[in-house]
Amino acid sequence: MSETNPANEFFYSGALPRISRFMVVLAFFATAAAWPLYGWRGVVSVALGCVISYLNFHWLKRVLTNLADSVSPAEPRPSSKGVVLRFLLRYFLMGLAAYAIFSVSPASLYGLFAGLFLPVAAIACEAAYEAYVALARGL
């Protein structure tokens, strides 16, 4: 069995904070790009989708941490009702935002969906960055 390199562990442990930063930067550029293409309604819907995606990402991270802690025998178990409630609340908020935007302007729904893909784009940026670092530094 091979030993793990501490430099590699340190680098890969920073993936979640980097993904969060990528999400902020990509949200700014996506919102700015929506202005000339779709006007103010597009900007609002993309921004709302980005905010929901960012919150969803962090809430999902907390839910997974709580689930992992509940499996661990050393830690006190968090309430499973609260974990499930927060899990369902995420999807309720996304549906509510989609309904609100669709009722105001059906064309703006595409902007909301574009914003909801923010974590996918941020994870793709992280994967490209990790591939670059692995090739450039030999990690």
C-alpha cells in the first residue's frame, strides 16, 4: 500500500472552498453576460438562479456533513427530522423561485435554469484546475 503525500492531501482538501470561489466568479460573469442578451429580466433571473444554486450547494454540504456525523458513533446524532426538512426546503425554494419567475416572465425561466447550472460549471472549472496542477506540478 502506498503512502499519501501530505502536499497532495493539502491541495485536494481545498477543493470545496475553490468551488465556492469559482461559483462567485462565474455568477458575476453569467449575470453580466445576461444584461446585453436578455435585459434586466434576464439579469434578475440569472442572479436569482445563481443565489439559489450557491445556497443549495452550501446547504447540501451541510446536510452531507450532518449525515456523516450521524453515522459516526463518537459524535452526538443530529436530529434526522431537521436534516430531512432542510433537504426538502432546498427543492421547495427552487420550485417557488421557478414559479415566481415563470408567472412574471416565461422567457426569464431560461435565465433561472442557467443560474441553477452554476455548481456544474464551478465543478468543471475545479476539475480543469486540478488537471492543470497535476500536469504542471506532478501532483
